[in-house]
Amino acid sequence: MNNIRAQTGWRFYGWWGIVLATFIIIWTTNGLTVGAITAFDRSLLAMLNVDRGDLKFGDTIMLLTTAVITPFTGWIADRYGVRPVMAVGVVALAAAFFGLSSVETLAGMYWLRFLMGVSLSCAGLAICVVIVSRWFETRRGLAIGLTLAGTSLGNALFPDLTTLFIERAGWRGAAYYVSIMPLLLLPLILFALKEWPRKLGLEPYGVASAAPGAGAKPALAPELSYADILSRPAFWCIGIAAFATFYSILAVSLNLFLHTKDLGIDARDAAKYFVPLFIGGLVGKLLSGFLSDWFGRKSTWLIFLGLMLAGALFLLTNNQQWLFASVACFGLGWGGNYTLLQAITADAFGTRSLGRVMGAITVLDASGGAVGPWITGMIYDRNGSYIVAFWVIAALIALAIVMAMLVPVRSRAPQTLAEAQA
């Protein structure tokens, strides 16, 4: 009985071992590649003397690299384990920021963004979701939400922290100091992460309490090939929604520093607008994970997508007075969407082949994230304003809402209070 209680309470290793460890890992990898890197934009534009579209193409390279490589890293994680994949990822991220401290050309900067893409494919969203999903059968939405909260905290903290480093040590010195941070993750990856609950004599969270008998084990789900995955309507509905929303959040977040400049906001004050954007994301991830376990994934997902759309419409005012409300609403909606995309994917496909499923989904979501900042920058270069780009973002979020409605995943709320608290 003690073992069963450990699998249905906060003493369960999945909470304080797996969720906490992946929270710290994704806090660092996502925070540096999506948040901290934007603090270098103004310095890189001045040094390289290029257009915004050229600079933002670096984001495209990073995320397209993630899209191309993640199916391969997902297959390795399914077959050989998560830890070696993650170790490669954090070393690649350290190398990328170390190289940034001495970069001199646009081509050199593009190669460094390629390395950041390798890092995200190995130690970013997809791989973290894979290992957390292995450890949780019930409360999966909450567990994933807690892990993904690391992206919001990282993206809220690192732009301001990196801006401070740049003021104190120059942008090259700041890049050098930042390069040390990923290496601190290696002991955590090697010693804290455990691939499967059964390695510790446990079952996934909730399995023992849900099984007919204390010793019952769940039936092993069939292994899915990439052809099996691509043949399911759920994949395309989730994937298109992922493409549209990743395009939107990265188009906004990776152009936010430059947009604030157009609105007459200085660099230090501009960094503060990342706080409501990503703290809103943090709240959205935690709140959506909790609410979805009570009221069902699909309806909760639609609510948060609606908040994203509201934030996009506020952006269309192109007014500093509405900017705080816009980024807060956008961030809150994005946080809920970010968590529920992953939880619905795990619900729809199971965990046995989730590395491959997440790899396939990542091709679409990272592609959206890749072209979003670049196209947004090019639209600005052509029009001298972000207004047209913001209309594109609003239209894509509306498309994501339609796709969410069509996802063939049964939205189910817990039937009893005991089940919800399991």
C-alpha cells in the first residue's frame, strides 16, 4: 500500500524529480534561445548593419533546424533514452553562446542559430514533454503545465538579465557569461532524470489507483510508425493549430524589442514588457493544466486560444497605452495553448511512441515558429509598420481556434472529486 500511496501523492518521484528537473532544463534552454537572444538584437543590427528581416532570418534558421532534427531526436529518445539526447542539447547551447561572444558576420551568426536549433531539438519542448508524459497517466495536464512554466519564467527573466549583462560587460561579454549557464544542467540530466517509472519500481502516476487490482499493469499500447501518425486526423488538426500559434507567439515575442523601439520605448523599459508576456504565459500554463484536469482539455483549450486572439487584436491598436494589456492577454492565452497542445497530443496518441509523435508535431510547430519572426520582419521592412503583420497573426489564431474545434479527441472532465484529485 505504501508504494501505491507514493504513486498518487506529492511524494511520487515524478513530481519532485522529473517535473522539477525538466522545469529547470526547459527554463534554461527555452529562456536563452527565445528570450535572452532578443536582448542582443539592437547590438547585432548595429554591428552587422543589416535589415530586420535579415537578422530575424536567424530565428528562422534556429527553428527550422529544430523542425528538421526533432523527429530524429524523438526517435532516439524512444529507442535509446532521453538523457544522452539532452546532454548533447545543452552542450550545443553553450557552444552557440560562446561563439556569439566573438561573431563578426551575418553568416557566422546564422551558424550559431543553427546550433541553438540543435539544442532545442535535443533539450527543448518535445523531449521534456516525452519524459513527463511517461511518468503521468492522471494529472498529466498539471504535470506538463508545471514543466512548461519553466519556459515562461525563463523568457520573463532572461531578456532583462541579459540586458543588464550587456550594460555591464558589453554584448560580447554578456554572451560569454550566458554560455556558462547551459553547462550547469549536465549533473541534473545525468543524475536526476529517470527514463521510466518502472526503473524505480513504480508505475506512472495514477495507474495503480485506477487499475482493477493493486498489481494490475496497463496494456501496452501499439507502437506507431510515422506513417501511422500522419494518417490520423488528430495529427493534422493539432499540427495546424500548433503551426499557427507558434508562428504567432514567436512573431510577437521576437519582434517585441523592435516594436517597442518604434513606439518610443527605451531598451530598459522595453525589457519590462516581456514580464507580463511571459508571466502571463506562466499563469496560463499552470491554470490551464489544473482546469483541463477538471473540466476537459478541449473546452479549456478554446478559452485560452480566445485570450490569445484578444491579445492579437489589442496589438492592432499600435498604441503604447494598450501594449501592456495586449502582451498580458497574449501571454496568458499562449501559456494555456502551449500546455494543452502537449497534453492533448499525449492523450490522442499515448506515450509508447510519443517521442516520434512529438517529433512529427514539432516539424509543424517549429516551422511556424521559424517563419513567424522572419515574415513579420520582412512585412515591417516593406511597410514600415507591423500592422499588416499583426493582422496575419490574428487570422492565424482564428484558424487555430477552428482546428481546435475539429480535433477528434474526446473532451472529458473527471467524473468524481476523487478522480480529479487522484
